[in-house]
Amino acid sequence: MPIEIVKDLRKTASLSIIIRCKNELPNISRLVKSIKSQTYTDYDIIFIDSGSIDGIVKYLKKIPYSIFTMPPEDYNHGTSCDQGAGLVDSPYIMFLSAHTYLVHKQMIENAIGYISKNPKIAGIYFRQVPNKFTGCSCLEQAYLRYRFPKGDECSIRNGNYISRISFSNAASIVRRSVWEEVPFGYCLGSEDRIWADKVIGLGYSIAYAPQFWVEHSHEETSSMVENRVFINLMAWNQYVGCKNITEWPLLYAMKKLILMIVFGQLNDWRNMWNFTMASYRGAKRAWESSKG
């Protein structure tokens, strides 16, 4: 996968922040402001753009951080993370989506402190709440409430909790030495949860920090939901090497409907139904495309 230098201002730091972006001009300044407001200051920022046409690269050239680009046809979630991590040598690497916002100023400082005291922790992730600037579908709103529960302190996630581990590179920090042992690799989607499953299998742990949260969400259409479901299920099925009965299209769609009923807004029945059917179509495509 070719990667080109637009501006190289890399510096030595204990934390390298990798931000992958595409057409995120309306959101990027807000994210950068939230990073600069952090109490933790020993960081470097690397932007990796994949085919933006909204002027974000022009904007990034004006701020003092490194910019790399890759062709959109060569982009995939896993190897783009590896590409970013390979550009730096910091002991800790933070992955952020360009449409996130760090709510708490002490978030990075506390997370680095927690990981440094627990050498078996491979990575840490944070609670996610809807981003009021990017919007949030009723399906994702329910998903965020379910997958990122509230809490007052960090907790260790291991194999006993794998079904509820929502390790997410929308906002995560990983230990570089573990990434060198277990890179993300080529992955259409769900590279973060697959990576978490791999490192837990090797005896590491994943930490969840619910007391610190980021705003992260999308204003998804039904076609976007269908495509996301298809990509993520395909990636997971390729990883485990078989199809899971819980991903049988009708059952998968019903789980999404129940999720929206329990954790969502009951006054949004039209979108709930549309997203349920979109989930069914995406799961059906993945089910029919997967071998086994």
C-alpha cells in the first residue's frame, strides 16, 4: 500500500496520535482543539488522508503536524492502522477518528498512567457518546448505549467478557510493543475488535475507561448501515473461519430491532424499521458471501 509524504514534522514523543481522515474538514479543527486542551502534552500528531476532496489537506498544511496520504482504493481499516503505527516509534499509539471529540482534558494523561502501571494491558478504549455535530442515527444511539456503558473507573476486559468488549479505534491507545507482536493486518472492518480478540488470546488484557468519553457517531442512512453490517460481518467471518448462527440474517436483524427498542427512542419507529431491514440485507449479503 503506497503512502506519500505531504508534510513531515514528526518528532520524538511518548505518545503518537494517528488520525485517519477522509472529507472531515467540518470536524477536524474541533478534534485538534480538544487534543491541544489535554493536560498530557508529550504527544505528536500524524494525519493520514485517503482521497479527501473537501479541502482538508489544504487546511492541515496550515497547522504544525505531519500529513501523509494514501490512495482511497488502497485503504482498508487494518493496514491503514499499521501504516500509521509504522511511521512512529513512540511506546504508545493513539488512534482517533477525525470526527471524534475528546470531552475530558485529563483523558489521555490518566489513560497513559493506567496502562504504564499495568504491563499486561495491550490497549485501552473509552466510552463513546453521540457527537452532536455529526449527528447520530437511532440505531447507533442504541448501539453506543449498549456497547459503551457508564462507569466510574477503568475495568479490565478479558476472555470472559469478549462478547461485550467494544475495543474501538475511533478512540483507543495501544501499547507499541504489543502492536509489533500483533499488527492489525489487512482487514475490511472490525480490525479493532479482531485485534482485541487476538491479544486476549495471547494472555494480554484490554482496559475500558468509561469515566472518560469521546463524542463519536454518524448520521447514517439505511444504505450506509447495510454496507457497514456487510463489511463487519464479512471481516469477522473471515477471521473466525466460519459463520455464526447468531448472524443468521433474520436473527441478526431482530437483535438490532430489540437493541433499538431497549436502548433507543421508541418514537422513531420508521427509522427503526428501516435500519432493521438494512441490517437484514447487510447480514444476508455477508451470510451468502461467506464460505462454510
